[in-house]
Amino acid sequence: MGSQEIALIVSNLDVVYNRIIVALHNISFTVKEKEIISILGRNGAGKTTTLRAISGFFKSEGISIRNGDLLWCGNSLKGKMPFEIVRSGVVLVPEREKIFETLTVHENMQCSVSNEINSKRKNQIRNEIFSYFPILKSRQKQTAGYLSGGERQMLSIGKALLCSPRLLLIDELSLGLAPLIISSLMEILSKMRCDLRISILLVEQNAVAALGIADYGLVLENGSIVLEGKPDFLISNPMIRDFYLGAADKTERRRYRDFKKD
Amino acid sequence: MQTLASILVLTALYSLFGIGYVIIYRASRLLNLAHGEMMMLGGYFFFTLATSFPMLSYLIIPITLVICALLGILIYRLSIKPMAGHPIFAAVLVTIGLGILIRGISILLWTSRTRYPLTVVGIKNEPIQMLPGVVLSTFDILTLIGAGAVFLAFFLFIKFTKFGIQMRAAAEKPLLAALRGIDYNWVFAVSWGLATFTGSFAGILYASNVRLDPTIAILGLKAFSVAVVGGLDSFRGVFPGAAMVATGEILAIFYISPLMSDIAPFVLLLIMLLIRPWGLFGTKEELERV
Amino acid sequence: MSSEFGSNHPLNQNRKINESKSTWIVSLLALSVILILPFFISGFVLDVMNRTLLAFIAAVALNILIGYAGQVSLGHAGFLAVGAFTTAIVNREMGFPFIPTLLIAAIVGMILGLFVGLPSLRLKGLYLALGTLGIHYIIVYLGGEYQFRWNYNTGIIIENPKLGPIVLDSGIKWFYFLAAFSSVVWVYCWNLTRTRTGRAWMALRDRDIAAASMGVNVAAYKLRAFVFSSGMTSLAGSLGAFYIHFVSVDAFTFYLTIEYIAMVIIGGLGSILGSFLGAAFVTVLPHVIDDLVDLLGTSGRIASHIFAVKFSFFGLLMVIFLIFEPQGILGIWNRVYHRLKK
């Protein structure tokens, strides 16, 4: 990692599918140390594609970067292999396929490769993970395939943390989870930011939960950023209210275009 | 009783052989149809080294194994890794092509004459009376011990070492493995090296126990049924699969005809494919992937 | 395989070559050359050409199965054997004449194809390949048993076939017959790929789940592909038996199957012209190597193991084509053509 400040700088990113279909257009944002940034938007808006582009998954998804750059600690992430990106401190918690089902919980946690050579520090991290998610400790010998949805998410985050990340990318944390679990997970993420000194880029459909812990938010629609700002601003914004908080009056169907004028 | 002993020895040989198919299938999701040729190469390397350095005696075996393992890694990097995006069948065809290439070059280098490596090294393969009515040769016993040792070591490796766990992880979900920092190319390269290691060990044992000539690569295809019967992606299935195929083959020799014993493994293969394609212990989902 | 439809699909590129006008002109030229050629060349070259044509028929059958319908088969040699042995039994033992024998061979092949196709409904990809491989070995075993029991250990001799008043007893006569026959096959297959059956096969190849949701009866078309392919292969095997005057199980090895797969790959998957180019390439190659070795006057070792040299070279070519040019010769042609166009 470079000697520069720990930050992810995404500038003017254009991403295309199969060399033709535009998935992302002119995306720019920054994630600084210990910040939590949230990307919001509906299905298909391009949120997951953004994370994929950052974590290096091109060939398997058929996407490529046409323009723009991704700088992590001063170095470009373009063209790097996924495992190299992980070893430089940027770790993705994917939406699907997040744990190894045929391995036990303990073995799952052993798979993570990190730059941390100090075994004492590694144990420290492991203990911190168990303190956040005590249930993982008690289920260590169990085959991961039998875990419940919430437990899988916890294991998945735990495994990601074992890679000693500086930046955690989380894709749709809340999908399929009960509200109680979602809020406790969000709380834990917030704690992690200070305890472990990591930044988090959180992609979420559940705007309320995400904005509850974020320092800043971006709203994507059709591959472009249509709105951004601090949580208060976003929550009070009528557009967000209509589209995400379901507060719209059904007689007034509106679209983003109506808002873009301002 | 002698029949049982023969079955046991053949099971050991087939297990050693078959595990190579499973290792590669789990890593690259393809059938390495050149496995038989690699096994044959193991025998030939053993023979050449034995001819040049007869004084090293038994030491030649581990040296050969290491060379073959490295060869396996080389083959992966040069011919399998480039096929990464292509349909799996194409990669299988590459292994077939490789097999043909290896066999051709072997004939050029060593001719089709049958060789007996042990005579060069000066080791004798003698029949030993084990129990009343049961006679096994030295290398029969070595096969049993060798296969057992390799299996034990492999089991320990894959279950308890960090790299072994990473191998299992990469076999299940390569993308997730990459997301957790595992360099799956390296994992796959080592897998191929391990497969050639076990395969060439089987080759050395067979070459010493029976004979060495270009046709023994056919054993590769027979041992292939072992992997399918046991389950292409299952380590647990290798031994049961080997046992079934070995039993079928030897019983066929005695009760039907020697010619039949050659196709007995294929009959078993077909039956398995028809009634339970994923083998005894394989995962059913594997079928969908293909 | 690739999920892209449309004319940019690599497998459809090859078809475009078939359809362009220049191809027609070239074909006509070739036709005229073909008609007068046999009188100007040696018996040896004529033999090679005849074998190429024979191989072409079997290669097209395989290409349709693998390249168009996307079904994997490693049992090709087995079906050739079926044709050959049927010929031995029907023509030699029972005395049926030429054409009926061919027909019977084709029908037997088709019936067998039906049986082989059935497992294909359950199995896909690698598992299907394995199944066909197993069937290959079983057929070969049965053929061996037949030879053994009926005391034909050195093989079965077939007489020259009679086509009406004409006896096919010379290279030239065989050439005209085979040229005519292959042309019919070519046109028939080319047509077939443009009918509903052909398109259904291509839909199968690309995404059979999507095909099913579009109303394509996947099972029926899969079976149809196997039946058609094995019927034609068996027919080719029968013709081969007549041409070589000889049937023996030793000729039908797994390696033979690989040769045909190589023809399809080297020539170009999913293309009839490609099947021809591949058949020519693989048939001619060993002779080219022979000449090369003679020319280089290399040491005795290589010359005495000339078969191994051809074998290795063949394997090497396969690997190289698969890694670097999966579209085969036709793919190379495509690229060169497009580059020259610029």
C-alpha cells in the first residue's frame, strides 16, 4: 500500500457490459479513512456493478472499465486480479455465495488470506470477531451450510475481516434478514469502523438502515448518480421519501427526471 | 483367498490412480484424460533414472515423483490455464491431445519395447507367501503400503492444513476464494502437481510390478471408471469406487473371460452413469454445472 | 458455450462463409476441376482424395452433433464400426447388394443412435462424453467377439460393390461416386441446418434451458441429432468397408474418434466446409510428415518410428489449435479475410 492517505478515490468511472451496454456512467466518489459511505438505489441501478468493478471481477461478469479510474491509496486498481486487490486491503462481502458451505465455520475462517503476519494480532482480530458475533464461536465446528441467514451474514463479515481489510465493501447486507438482525448488524458495523479503523462502502436497498450509520450517501439510478449528500439531507429529500420510504401519494407518480431539474 | 488379495492390490493401485482424477476435477472441473499417459511417464522416468543412477536404488522413486509433480504444474500453466474461459469440453480435448503428444514422444524416446525397470536397479520383485494360499510379490505389498501412506498423508493434508482448506474452498467456489485473497491459480497448479504425483507413483509401482510399455496408459481409462463410480468430486468415494471396479474386473477374469475383464470397468461406468451419474459419493449439483 | 446469438456469434461466422457469393464461385470452379482431375493424378493421390471424401462424410456427421447440436460424443469410432460390421454381416454373410447394405447400415446406426441418445437426455457435457466413450468400448468388444467366434481373426474381406451395371473397382470410379455422394451429403446437410430442425439444434447448443422455454422440445431434438449423426456415421463406416475391402475391429480405436474430433476442431466447428477442410487436413497430414521426414533425411530413429512422430505431431496440433484457434482453419481464414478487407 502506498504511503498516501488511506482512501478510495473513484473518478469518472464508466463501466460497460459486453463492450456495449453501459452499466455505469461517470461515477465519482471518495471513501476516506473510517468513513461509512452508502450507495443506494433500486435493483439494477448499478450498485453491485460498482462493487464488482472495484473488487476486480471483470471477466467472470463480462464487464470492463471503459473510462475513469479507481485509486486506492494512490495506486490504481484497474487490471489487478481480485486476490491482489484483497491483499492490498479492499475486501468485498458479496451478496450471494458468501460462505463455503462444505467447510465448517472454523475452516471458513481459516481460508482468509491476510497480510497480517503477526499471529498475535491475528488472534486479536479473531477474538474481536467472536466478540461481535458470539454465535460464531459456539458454532465453530458446524458445517457452514447449515447456518441460518443471519449467521451466514455474520460469518461472511467475519471472514472478510480476517483478511485485515482497510476498506470493506458490503453488498446488500440486509437481504432476507429480519429487521432486528439488520439493526444489530448495522450497529456492529458502526462500531467496527472505530474499533478496527476500517472504512465501509455499503450498498443497500434498505435506505433507512443504511443512512442510519452512514456519513454520506449516493443514490444511483440507471448507472448514474442522481443525488448525493449527508444522511439528513437525503432523508428529508422528498424524492428519497417517495422512492425508498414509500411515502408517495399514489396519485402523484413521479420520476427522477422531474427532480433532476433542480 | 488369493482372489481377495489380488482384489485388494488392484484396489490399492486403482485408488492411487483414481484420486488424481478427483483432485483435478475438483480444481479445474474437467477430466484429465492424459492421466494414464502421465502415469506411464512416471514409469519411464523411473526407468531412465534407474538406468543412469542405479546406485541410488529406492531413492529414485521420490526423485521421480518430484519431477513428475513439477511436470504436472508445468502442464497446468501451459495448457490448462489458458483454457480458462473456454468450454470445459475443449479443455478436456486439450488433455486428450496432450495424452497423444506424450505417448508419441514416449515412443520416440523409449521405443515400444517392453522394459523392466527393476532389473536395471537390481531390485528383485519376489513372491512372498503371506498366508497359506496367498502369495504376493514385493511390489504388490509396496503398492498396498504406498497407496495407504499416500492416502493417509493426503487426508491429513487436505483436512487439517491451511493450504488444504484453501484447496477445498477453491474447489467449491473459486470466485469467493479469490475474494478472500486465495490465489486460486496457484491452488490449481498445486492440485495438478499433486495429481501427477499420485498418478506417477501408481505408474512406478505398476511398471515395477508388471511391466513398462506404451500400452499401459490404457489403465488410465480403466481407472477413470473408479472416479466416476466413486463420484468425480468426492475424495471419500475413491476407495469404494476402486474396490468396486477392482472386484468387478477380477471376478470377470475368473468367471467370464479375460477379454471381458478389460471392458468390465466400462460396463460399470455405464451402469453408474445410467442409474446414478454423480457416483456413490459425489454431489448431485455437479451434474447441473456441467 | 457462448451465450451470444446472432451473426457475431463465432460459430455463426463460419456459416457466413458458406453463404457468401464468392463461395459459390469458388465451388463451381472446384467442381470443374474435380471433374477432370482424376485423369491427371497418380493412383496414390487419388486414394488420399477418396479417403478424404470418406472421412468428410463421417466428419460432417460429427460436426452436426457437436458443432450444431452441441452434444458431446466420444463414441464416433464405435459407430463407424457399426457400419463396417453391419456391412460384413449383411453383404458378406447374407449377400445383400451394395445400396441395400448401405441403407441397412444407416438404419442400424440410427437405431443404435436412438439408444445412445437416450442417456443424453439425463446427462450433459462431460458425463455424456463418458457415456458415449463407454458405448464405444462395448461396441468394439462386441465386434471383437464376432471376429473371434466366426474365426475372422485377421479381418473380414469385402468384395467390390456393384452400382447397377458398374463395378466400383478402380480409384477413378470410386472418386466420381464419392464426389457425387459427398456433394449430395453436403447439400443435404447444409439445407438441414437451415430448417427448423437445424435451428432448434443451434438453440439447443447455445442455451438449452432457453430453448426449452421457447417451446423447443429439447428431448426430441437431442434424440434427432444423435439418430441423424449416428446413421450417417454408420453409413460412412459402411462405405469405408467397401472401399478398403476390409473390416477388422483393430481399426476402430479411441484414437480414431479423436482423429475425427480433431477434424471437426481443426476445420471449424459448426461448419460443413470446415468439416471438409478438417477431413482433408487430418487425412493428408501423415503423408506430408512422411515426405518431410524423407526430405530432411533424418536419422534412423525418427524414420523407424514415423508413426510415433505423426502421433505426437497430431497431439501437438490439437493442443495448439484448441488453445489458440478454437475456430479452426475457418477461423484463421475469417480473421485473415477480415484483415485483408480493411
